[in-house]
Amino acid sequence: MGFGKRNQEEVVTEETKIWVCKSEECNCWLRDNFKSSEEPTCPICNSEMEQSTRVLEVIHNPVRHP
């Protein structure tokens, strides 16, 4: 018997485009495929954001197509 041992799916990661808040006091970021405009503003503090990349778990946005 193997209680608690489920078949775990492998987490698929890839280098992902993101937007990072430029404010020193804010650590907000969002995925490029979830942004609301071409150059988004921070949803937390309304500061400008800059594009960057991170290795993240793959999440598809069904509303936006890549």
C-alpha cells in the first residue's frame, strides 16, 4: 500500500515573457499573455512596467492566443 503516493504529473516549465513593475516598493509582475494592453501599467500601484523573462510553469490563457 502506498498512501499519499499519487501519480504526479511532471511540471512543465519554459522561459516566459513577463512584465515587472519598475517601482522599488512594488514586486508585482504578470505574464505577457495575461496583460491587458501592449504596454501595461502595474495593476497594484499603477507604475510603469518593463518586459523581462522568467522560467515558469506553463499556463495557457484560453482568452488570448499566443
